[in-house]
Amino acid sequence: MRRLLLLLLLHGFAALPQKVLHGKVIDAKSGEPLVGANVFVANSTWQTLSNEAGQFSIQMPDHAAQLVVTFVGYEPQVLQASDLPDRLVRYVVPMHAEVNQLKPVAILSAAHRKHLMNAFIAYFIGTTQNASQTKIMNPDEIVFHLEDDGSWEASATEPLIIENRGLNYRIDFVLSAFKMLPRENKCIYAGYPAFSDLKPPSRKVLAARQRAYLGSQMHFVRSAYNGTLRAEGFTIDHYMRERNPNFPTQEKYLAYRNEIQQLAKSGTFKKVEPEYNFTLLSKNIDPAQLVTTEGDQKFLSFPFFLQVLYTGSFEEDGFAHHREHGHQQSMIQLEAEKARIFPDGNIQNIDAVIFTGYMAWKKMADLVPTDYQPETYKK
């Protein structure tokens, strides 16, 4: 097995400013306190339960994006951190009883449901080595909604309980959206995970978590924030993207794809035209030019595309796009002029940053919480 060791530069990440937020969870209709409501900072291990008076206190970093409150039989409440500015106030969180589904639930055969569930798991949990050790413990909570155009959606009546044995995490995931768009070869999902240890982590687990972190989106953003991208093993090339004039139109795309699939079944392979052509503008660029500073805030800001090579780890065998060098290769594109980043690897307007390639291939089974701190070790 090929192995690389890298010296990580933490730059004081453990000292991120935090404050205590106080609140009370009540039934919106009766005003009665709800005991045992789960309260957590999204994408982190910071969580607590409301007491017998419905009250809670929780550590919340200044830059945290959302506070999430869940209770069985009630709709989850997602509170934006920007709406909770005063830490001296005890905020009241009214919880509303769940209502019936607005979208019709598809009546599926066992085989059809299994097919959709397998696709859901592949795109949500992933297909990595860690994914093989990750299981949704309450899959019956997942319901599917089919559309006439062949697309489909998934929703969950309660937070999904996920056990990741590879990284030793239990994840309670509030699924807010999941949509599969086969014609566009695209899957979109969003939600709010809360992490906790299944048991005290062993050295083996700590090593597995570090492997999942190295080269990840979180690692990239933290390194960009700290100005340590090169030191931590990232090499970046700058590309311009142009649409390929030979790529088939939307009307011809399905027939084109079906033709290729049928030829492949017979052992004949046809060259697939890429949708876009890429032109190299600058090689091994200075990472400092990717980040702008406005006061005490930092932003990713760059035109066109970045090709990012992480030289600290090799691609897993299961990744479909092998290259001779074997290092992890990804593409990053901005959909807005800039995107604010934080020292823990969070991105404020996450929809403004599109990751493809290896970083995007790793999904829920390889996700670590934003308060994760890697070990340091020498080359």
C-alpha cells in the first residue's frame, strides 16, 4: 500500500471563538415546554438536550451557520446564526407538529424501492471504503417521490440515524432536500448533520478520520484561509472552460448516451465527447491570489476554474477516474463573485462553490465535523 506522510499546520484552529447560547423549546400551539429536544450546531459535535423546563445551553462558535432543533413528531427548526446575535437573551424555539406530506408518496414494488434506495445510498452515503462500513439504521423513514420527467426526490419523516463504523461516528441527519436528475446526470441534496462518537475512538479510528480529512473540501478551505495550501500539499492550476461545439444537444443527449451504453455491452467502445473543453491559463499558481481579505473576513475569489491536485494522499481504488500520478484531483468553480470562508473549513454561501472530481466523490461516509482537529505528525 502506498503511503505519504504530511505535516499539518493547524494555526490555532482549536482556539476558535465560542459563546454560550441559551434557549427554550416549546410546543408552538400549547406553549408547553418540550423535554429532551435535540439541539445541535449543524455539521459539528456540539449538541445538547432540552431539560425538564424545555431549556438548553449550548456552545456555539461565532461563525456557525445554523442551530437545529428536532423533536419526535415535530417539524425540525433550523435557526440561522445571524438571527441569534445576542448571547444574553434566552431564545424561544416554537416547535410545530408535523403535517401530512404535501407531495404524493410513490407506491413502489419492493424491487423498485430497492433500486431507488441503492441509488440514494450511493449518492448520499457514497461508494468509498468508508461507505462500505456505513449504514442508515432507520431506512424505513425514507420515502420517494417520482416525477413524470424521470427525476425523483427523497425525503425523511424523521432525522436519519447513520452509523459510520469506519470513522466511529453516529450522525443524526436532518434531510432537507434530495433530488436525482438523471437527464442532467446530477444529484442535489442538503441537510444538517449532528456528529457524536459511537464509542471512544481508537488509534485506528483516529488514523481513518485523518485520512478522510486529508485532501477534502474542508482541508482545502482551511488551508486557503490560513494561507498554507502549498505547505499542506495542494498544487493548483488555473483553467478556462468553453463549451464543446461537438457535444450533442439536449434533444440528442439521451439517444447519444444510450448508444454508447449499448455499444459498451457488446464490447465496442466509442469516444465520448466532453461537454466542455478546458484551456490551461496558468500552472502551479500562487494560492495567495485565490483569497481576498475585507477587514477581518476572508473570501475565495477567482475567475474560471481551478484544477486542484492534492499530493498528500492517493486516490482510492474505487474512484472511477484514475490517472497515472494517482494523486487526488478535483476541480473547483465559483458560481458567484466570491464566497466567504472560515477557519474551520466552512463556506458561508456553499451554493456559490462547486466541487467536482475526487473531492465531490467523497460524500457522507467520509465527512468529518467542522470541529474536527487533525493530529500532527512528522514526515
